[in-house]
Amino acid sequence: MLTDPEIRRPAVRHLVVFGRPGSGKSSVADRLAVQAAYRIVRTGELLRAAVRRGDPLGRRVEGILARGELVPDPLIFEVLEDAQFRPEEERLLFDGFPRTVGQIPDFDRLEDRFGFQVGLYVEIAVGERAAMERMTGRRVCPRCGKTYHVANKPPRVADRCDDDGGELIRRADDTAEVVANRQRVYAELTQPVVDHYQATYPRRFVAIDGGQSFDAVCRDLERAVGL
Ligand code: AMP
């Protein structure tokens, strides 16, 4: 994959993208992944896939996801342990992990075990209100997990996934009450993680204004990774 001449090579090999629910982080991550052949590691999607399969892990986390709460840290590590990372051959983009202060040492363990180091921590920064408004327009493909937005990132054909034609749905955790809960959870549990990386690695941290247009956010992210 990395030898394709069409793929542009960013200076940053591995990165973590943070952003509150509704910040648009997953959409910009998708775009960057296509441009620069990052492999996206998305814990939320790994968990939703387990729920869809109805396996033991899926049954344990289904209610937690539906309420907009966070899955216990050990289960997240379990999910990630199964992912075979090959950081020499692939660029990794983490979306949705680490999400609690307790997961920071888990992330360090992952870096040690697979032998890589994150070169950039990115925060897509938006206010809570703007994020909540955006979330109501969000749609997702249940087959591949690709995300869309009715206004900001519509599919080519209404309600159909561009990649596999799957019928787009609204996520079960995008209702008003759950959305509000997820914002609270982010402020309480994930913002301290962002603050930790900003304070610990100021030169490897960048905040991007997520209130701009989708294209402008993508351009800032491309610049940040050195494309
Ligand atoms: P996301 O798609 O990243 O918004 O994640 C959807 C849901 O999956 C979250 O609301 C959490 O319930 C759960 N989740 C995803 N990643 C994590 C994580 N790193 N730690 C705990 N829960 C997570």
C-alpha cells in the first residue's frame, strides 16, 4: 500500500486525533486516511462492529454505547490487543483512543509492544453547542462505518454509502439526550487526556479550529502532518 506512487507521504507517520463528539474528527480523519494511506484505528467502530456481530464483547458493551457512556478501560485494551499493528509498513491514525486518563498507560504499552511512537496529537476544537447541532445531521454506513453529514459531507447519492451502497442510518447514540450525555462524558473524562498531551508534548501537539468549513479543517490537518 505504501509504495503506491499516487499516495502522498506525510512527515508524521503515526498520529492521534481528538475531538468532542460532533467535532467532525472522524470525517477529517477519513479524508486524511485516503490521501495519505493511514490505517485508521477507531475504537468506537471496533466496538460497534462487536455489537453488530452480537458476540460476548458486543453484548457486554451494547447498553454502554446506547447510553453514551464509556466502555471500561480493560475492555478497550482487549479490543486493541486483537488488532495486529505493523507500524513499519503502515501509518497509524488513532481515532477515539486514548479516551480516559486511565488509557494513557495502555497507549504507552501499545507503543512499546508494537514499536512505534506517535508523532502528533491533534485536537479538532469546537464548542459544545456547535458540536451538538452537527450531530443531529450525522449519518453512518452500517456496513463499513464510513460517516457522512446531511449538510457538511453528503453522500453522492442520498442516503447511500459512496463506497458500498449501504443504506445510511442515524447512530443509536445520536439522539438529543444521549448526545448531551456524551458531551458531558467528553468534558469530564477525555478533555483531561487532551490537556495531558498538550502539557507533556507541546511540540507534538496541535489544536485545529474545527468551526471552519470541512475543507479548511482538512487543509489544516494536512499541513499539521506535513503533506
Ligand atoms: P465514537 O465512535 O468514537 O464516538 O465511540 C462511540 C462509543 O464507543 C463511545 O460513546 C463509547 O461508549 C465507546 N468508546 C469508543 N472508544 C472508547 C474508548 N477509547 N474508551 C471507552 N469507550 C469508548
